[in-house]
Amino acid sequence: MRSLLTLFTLLPLTAFALSSVSPPSPQALITQTKSFLSSATGFYSPLIPSMLSSDFVFRGGVVGPLNKKDYCATMETLGVYRAFSLESNSYGFTVDDSDPFLVRFFHHNTGKQTAPWGSFPPTSIPCTNKDVIGPTETGCVKFSSSDPTQIVFFNTGNVLQFGDVIDNNTGGLGAVLGLFHAVGYGDVGNIALIKLVRDVSNSIGYKTNAVPLTKSREEDIPSWYVE
């Protein structure tokens, strides 16, 4: 009888042990983060959805939270990587002291528009060949604690408010909204800063999938994510 009780006592601990994974080394996580930024985000390059966990969340300075499905659809609709040749110029990678699965970094986007940008259908911005010089932003990539090969959270667009030495041409905005300013269509980007406009655009996007979303439906955001 005592052996049976001991078995039932240990079962929860055993299940926990099986579901827990030791974090990879900081250098391994940093290498994975660099690979994601350079080759899989849908911003600098085509998406690689397999790198994102099923409960993935994206959060930008204005855009988000977006779940995996909405993030992938939105990035494909925006087509930034098809219209721009961009580099993140990322640096300062470090694993967060309070979370061994979370990598933080800085970056400042540079590049050029190289093709027409059909960013918000039916709007299409012709190829301007203008340079992009973005401000310094902070970002982070969090890997799943149950499968460290999968990314569960991606955050970018956090522009430094003070102390930035970059003379940007994006109106002080990062990520996608800054691109509008860089190519001379700042008013289009500024519209997305208005919450009412985002709400109306999202209501259309939920029904048609033809408009890039700035936020997933509340019920479709993974339950682990809390702002």
C-alpha cells in the first residue's frame, strides 16, 4: 500500500520533469535569435513559420498582439521583404537575467526600397529607391521552455526615446510604420497610429483576410500572453 501511495505522489513530479527542458546555452540561444532575424521574420526575409510555436505571439510598438496565424498572414500581406532590401544591424545580444529562454538585443534598420510596395491593398507605393535609416530599437525573442527550437514571443518596434545617436529618416518610428516615412508616404503610416482607424481596419481584416491586421481577436490570443 505504501508503495502505491509513493507512486501516486511521484507521478506529478515525474510529469513535470518530462515537460521541463533545460535551457540551451546563452550562446546557442543568441545564435538561434540571429538566424531568426536574418532569415525568417517576414520583414527582412521570407517567413519560416516552422520556427514559430503554435502559441506564438508578436508584439510591436503599435501592432499586436498577433497570434501565429495572424502574424504570418499580416507579414505576407505587407510584403516588406519583397519591396525592400533591409538589414537589422542588430547587436548587444544578451540572455535576460530573469529568463534563461529570453534573448534581448538592439537594432536599427537600414536599406532601400527596391520594388513597388503594395502595403495596404489597394494602395500601392511605387518603387522610390529611397534609403531607409531607422532609429535604434530594442527587441527580444523568447524561446519555448518546452521546445527551445521554437519561438513563442517576438517583440520589436520599441524605439529609444532618449540617447539615440542615429539620425533617422523614419519620423522617429520603427518597423513597418517607419518605412512609410522613409519612402515619402509618412501620412499613410501615421494613420495607423490612430486607434479608431486600427479598429476599423481590423474589423475588415477579420472578415476578408485582405487587410493586414494590427491586433488579433481577443479570443484568438494565446492565453499565456498578458499585457
